[in-house]
Amino acid sequence: MLLAVPNVSEGRDQATLKAIGDAFIEAGARLLDLHADPDHHRAVFTLAAPPGALAQALLAGAREAVARIDISNHPGAHPHVGAVDVAPVVYLDDERRGAAVAEALVLGDRLGDELGVPVLLYGALGAGRTRAELRRGGPQSLAEKLATRELTPDFGPRHAHPTAGGTLVAARPPLVAFNLELAPPATHADARRIAAAIRETAPNGLPGVRAIGLTLLARGGVAQVSCNVEDHRATPLARLVDAVQRHAPVSETELVGLAPQAAFDGFPDDVPVRNRRTIEEALGGAA
């Protein structure tokens, strides 16, 4: 069994998200989790399917997303470059890494060929380049870099799709998307300052952590530090919470998608977690 965590640039239209989710399921994937956020204007699907079936299911859902989502006027707070912004194939152990790599390459080829969306590989498949590098400047910047040949897609056309932009594809181990809401009177500026201090690139940053600061209007203007933890063993979520709380109190946290159970080792009992679910729980006996 492999997982995939396609992120689409739609977090508000429930009919669109249902159509995309139904397409994933009808093409043979199990939908383990769906997390949608109106401020990020983004939805994260977590899928499971055997090798050989997962790429087909991802393609079916991506077809719906490309048909329904127009990013030319997208007001979401989360960085993005495409309607299907990222579509990583996830392996749970090293034995499945080869299968995940093959599935990701098949997916990239079919997205480019059948949907006309330029596909750029990132992570190990993309010679180490990151999502942040490829998203810098947003869809317009990506379109310009493709047009000037500063960037060359790994699959698909050499130009951005007019409404769906581009898609980033990888094969990777589990990543934990985790948001921390700051207690009032913390501001957007506070969230940005804390994100800059804890991310891996900071002088005393946390290993494998990417972070941005946001304001959530749908939650009453709360300031949020939104993180991706790329190595939960190097940086367990308890360590992430502690690092943020050195700068400001954390009122609540939120898991986006699913996390390995080990990511919560030592997690403080007094910090609430919305949507706390693990990969192990979701897969049950199918892992």
C-alpha cells in the first residue's frame, strides 16, 4: 500500500471538493482523510491504494480539479502554483520507496500528457529542489519562468496551464502538516516573526521544519504559524510546540491530514489538537 497527499487550491466550494474526492474513490483509491481550510483556500486529501492503482486514481481526481479550479484569481493565503498544487506519493518504509518513485514518475507523465499541466519534480526526484523554491512568486512567476525557459518541466507542456498553473510531484516519506494558533493579542507580524525564527533555515531553527505566518479571518483573526515537519523523528511535534511557545503562548493546534503515531511522542497534554488522527489508525490492517 502506498499513500498520496494531493493538495488542491480550493478550500471553500464543497461541491468541487466532493467531485474531486469522488473521482479519487471511483478510480480505486481509499480516501483516508480530507482537510479543507477557507483561509488557506486549500484542501489536502490523503489517499491509499496499491502500486499501479494509485497513479490512476490521482489522475482521475486531478482531472476534476483542473476542470473546476481556476487559480488566475485565487485569494488563498497558502503559497501555491497550481489547481493541483502538489501531488506527492508517500512511502511508509524504505522497502516501498522504489514503488513510490515509480508511481510518482508515472503520475507526472500522465498529468502532463493527458491534462496538459506542466509537472515539476521536487525533493529527491527533483535533485533536491524544494516546494518553496518552485512556488516563489506564485503562479505568475512560475508561468514567466517557464516561458523564458528559466524552468523546464519534467513532464508536460513547456508553458503553464491557463487556469490550472502547474503541479509539483515527489516521492517522499510521511510529512506532518501542523498549524499552531497563537493566543491573543498575538498578531500577523508575531506569527511571521516566529515562523522565521523556527524554520530550518534560521540560525537556531528546527531540522526539517518549513514555516509561514498567517492570519485566519475565518477564525476571528487569530494569528497562526503554519508548519510542515519533513522529519518528525528529528523534530517531534512536542519540540515544535515548545519552540513556538518560547516566543508566544499557543492556544490551540491543528493537524492537517494524517501523521505517524510517533510524531506525537511526548506531546503535551495541555495543548489541544484539532483533527488529531494517525496514519496507523486510518489504515487499520491495510498498511
